[in-house]
Amino acid sequence: MKIYRNSKLFILIFLSIIMLKCNYEVTEFGFNGSIKGIVKDNSGGLLHGDLNSNNIVVNLLGDGEKQSIEIRLKGDGTYENIKMYPKKHKVWIVGPIVKSDTLSVDFSVESNIVKDFTVTPLISPKVINGTVNGTSINVEYIIVGNEGNSVKKMEIYCSTVQYPTVAIGSRENVYFTKIVPLTSLAGNITINGLVSGTKYFLRIGAQANTTALMNYSNQIELITSN
């Protein structure tokens, strides 16, 4: 009986060691690095992405890997990933921009990296300001082509959802998006027929003639009159 009890105790200790070892391996597997930052243009203004699509993406390719990690640029111009493996990675940006330089970061040397990028967008749309007149909103804007790029398509999105795009659309009794084509590279556009006392988010999308992707402007928020 004593031998049985000692054997049972030994087995329990052995299993505990194995479980602790397994737990150690999982928690130390390596995905504890992080990278974050902002993406700017040459004038210091933010590039505005779309979290719902691969419009502008920060790519990271680890040493020995064949598939890159894609981090979508958010509407506020920031990006972040908190699960990076501790080794060297090549970093570059793809999207409606002039080709980005490829940089290198090493999460085995520094686990939490802050890395900002400066790139040249194909098109630079900007909302200058907006004013409310009852249930209408007037927006002043400007759209500039960079590096010889011309604008093929341009439109403004007015939505009850933040950082709207053409893909947001409308869903009855849930959210609303109105898309208005723009015909001039600069000026004013009035959006009519909105709901009173409602907060709207507005920004511009502009497409260069060399890409199917949109460059997006900054966002403004306005509330229609009651």
C-alpha cells in the first residue's frame, strides 16, 4: 500500500511538471512583441485608411517566412499589432501610394516598437471645413494629385458611421450613408435631405487613374439642427 501511495505521488508530481512545462512553452511561444505608429504624408498630414478593407496596409515579413502579416491602416491614420514574433521583420506599406521603402525591425532586440512612416499618397483629398444649415451640410474641400497622378473618381461620404466609405452603404433603422459625386477638385458641396438632430461623419474618397483603390481624406463630425 505504501509503495502504491508513493507511486501515485510520483505520478502526480510528474504530471504537474509536465503541465507547468507546457504552460511555460505556451506563454513563452514568442508572440509578445508589438508594433504601432502613424502614417503621414510629406507635409506631416495623416494618411487615412479603412479598417474594413486592405486599402492601405503595413506589411511585415519575418525572416524565413513566405507570407507577410498585413496590418490595416485605420481611419485615424494609425496601425497596431500586438502579436509579433521575436525576430527580424521587413516592413513596408502598400496601397494607393508612391512605392514605400522597405525597412527592417527586430523584435528580438526590442519587443515593443513604435514606427511612424512618411509616404506620398497618389491623391491628397482634404475636408477643409463644414457648416450646418438645418438638415443640410455644406462642405468645403480640396483634392490634389501627387507625382503626376490625376483623379479618375471623387466622392464625398456622409454617414452615421465613423470613417465611411462606399462599402458602408445604408441599413434601414441601423445606419445611413449618403454618397455624393464631386465634379471639381476644389470648392463646396451641399448634402441635403438629412435627418434633424443627427450626428454625421463626412470624408472624401478620391481615386487616381492608375489604381482601383481610394485615397481618403480626414473626417469631420457635424450635427444637423433640430
